[in-house]
Amino acid sequence: MGARGQAQQEAALRAQGLTDDAAWDLDLAVWKAMADGVPAPQLLPFALDEAFLAHLALKGAACWSLQSNARQHPVVAAVWAALPRPERFPPLG
């Protein structure tokens, strides 16, 4: 890939919040992008194997579940609030 192609790829990643300096957890940022219909695996400069895609699915689903349940259950909300730097997790729903 030439410099122009790489710059375009990096711009596409940045537009989705997928950068190595992203404020969000990068795994969850990729999962959220995929959940929002963005072809994130095709934008990344490396391949994602099936085991890693399964990891993303489980991590994203767990984070979504925690956030969803925190809205309804005070005990779960307390767990969410106690996480170190909860702002690094994208809002998932």
C-alpha cells in the first residue's frame, strides 16, 4: 500500500474512533463500530482471526450487558461506577 492509501486507511479508522490513542478501549471501539455496521475488520491494517472476533463479541456483549443492567439495578450501577476510568468504554446502547 502506498503512502496515499495508508493515509486514507488511517483517516477511515480515525473517523470511526479507531486509533491507537483513542480514549476508548480499542477492542470495544472495534466492536461498537462493527455493531453500528462499519466494516472495521476491513479497515484495520491487520487481519482479525476467528478467535479474536469471538473475543470481541464476548467482550462487547459483556460490556453492553453491564451498561444495560446498570440502568435498571442500583447494585450493578455501583459496579459500573467503581470501574477504573469508565469513560474508556463506549456507550453501547
